Amino acid sequence: RLAAGVDERVAALPALAVVLWIDRRERESPWLYAFALAWGMVGAAGLSLLLNSAAIQSVYDSLADAATGAASVTGIADQAVLLVAVFVGPLVEEVAKGIALLLLAFFLRGQFFTVRDGIVFGILVGLGFNLLEAPFYVMAAFAEDGSAPWAQQLVGRFVLFGLNGHALYTALFGAGVGYAIQRGGTRG
């Protein structure tokens, strides 16, 4: 549960309301909404977790090989996590979320053919990612030091109707995919 007893699923309702408003003229199938949310939660978040974990291990191994003596090995795990979080994680997460949009665009051309469709599906994928990643970070913090930073996750992920962070970035990529489809993939 988030701060003051608010569940993260409830915190996502304003973003879903915005999606429904944006998509009011040509509603997409609820199954496509569900696919986009599910890919964000399971596909993109799971793929990101696997790839980021592998990257952390690789960076850790590289730093440990370069370190000499026990004193220099003690902070290597934290350094590896920081390096991956700054340089690798964002790229991995955006590519993992973008895969869903490219799959939708490729296989469902009759449903995904405008900038608006790209924005709608992008928001849904990013929102799904947030719905799984927020509790993951809360559980990780609780396992590490016994505190559950629900309020921090609520503010960081859902403060702008849930349309900040992952939902925003994926919506922008979706808009680009939709624009490319709408223009026929050509310039001019």
C-alpha cells in the first residue's frame, strides 16, 4: 500500500482516465489496453530486471577484477549498481517498453495507425511498468533496511496523474512510432 492507505492501482486511475479521454473518438479494444498494461508490467519490467541484473553482475566482475586488496572490493557492489542505474538501466528499460509498441504497430496495423494511438499505447505500457516497478523498489528497500518507502514511490511515479516518468517517455516513443506509420514511413 502507498502512503495514507492509497494502493498504487488506485493511484494509476487518473492516468487511465486521461487515456480514455485521449482515446475517446476512436476507442481501442479493451484487450489491447490489457496487452499494453500487461507488457509493461510483465514483459518490459521482467526483461529489464533480467538485463539490468546481468549488467550489474558484468560491471561488478569487471570492477572486482580491476580492484586489488580487500579495501577496494568493499564498495564495488554499490558502484556497479550505480553505474548500471545511470548508464545502462534507462536504455534497457526504454527498449523493453518500446518492444510492445513495435509489436502492436507491426501486428495490429488496423488498430495502431496514428500518433494518438501511439500515445495511448505508450502511456499504458509505461503505466504498467510503473505498477510493477514501484512495489519492487519498495520491497527491495524493505528487505535492505526494514523501511517501506511507499510515499516516495507515490510522489515519484504518480504525482502528475501517473503520466510522468515511464508513461511520459513511452508515450513520446509511441507518438514517434504513430507518426512514422501515419506518414507512411517516408519523409516529406
